[in-house]
Amino acid sequence: MTARPEDFLLQTWKQQLDLGLRLIETMVGGAIKLREVQIEAATDAHADAVATRKSVADVSDLAQLVKLQADWTRANMEKCAAYWRDLYEVAARTQGELASRAGVQPPAAALNADSKAMFGMIDDAYRGWLDATQKFYRIPIGGLPAVNAAAEPPPMPAKPKPSRRAAA
């Protein structure tokens, strides 16, 4: 049996169609994984908000409220960093699968180095934010200072005096 030109064309067309469908399958799989991460994060955020709202209702003094807010904010920032890390990992994995299915060598070493650098940058930014927040609110690391009712509150910054010039 002799190979005909239309057989070659048909076989090539089938391969291209199969490749396109595999790429679409990979992209849809990645999108589904991204959505799962988002749904899980949204569900956790809602549950945390409900629990925090109930805790706020039970608070009886300012120190407890400040501690509750600081703990909630710290936990939120950690979860936010984990959320973006998960999204990045799914996107990088999907990109690698797309590259391998398309016959391109995925830059795996570059992805790992980039992800470590990015995660380090996110963690450094979070730590800097946490340190600045603790210094701003004068919160010692590991807890809140005892509230002394007789102590004077910190001085309020002076408000600028309004200008006497007519507004233009």
C-alpha cells in the first residue's frame, strides 16, 4: 500500500488538532485549580470574619479589642501571602505543563529560582509591615502592654491651623 499525500495531510491535521485539544485541557485544568484555591480562600475568609465578629461582640475593654484586631490582621496577612503563593504555584505548574505539551522545554530551574526569590520578597515585606505596625502601635513582640487607667494617653499630634487666605 502506497502512502498518499492526503494521508500525510490527514495525519498532520489530526496531530495538530490533538495538540490544541491537549493544550486547552491543560489550561482548563489550571483554571479549575485556580478556582478551587479561590473558593477555599473565600470560604476560610468568611468563616474567620464570622468568628472574629462574634469575638468582637464579647470584648469588654480596649486592650482586648486591640489584641483581637492585631491577631486578626496578622493571621489575615499570613493567609494572604499563602493565597498568593498557592496561586503562583498553580500558574507556574500550568505553564510548565503547557510548555511540555507544546514540546518546549520549560525553564524549571528558572521557575524555582524565581519562586524562591518572590516568596522571599513577600515574606520580607510581610515581616517589615508587621515590625512597622508593632512599632507604630507600640506593641511589644509577643503581646500587648498592660493598660493602666491612670496613665496619660499619648499626646495627639497638633492639627495644622487653617489658612486665612481666601480659597481661590
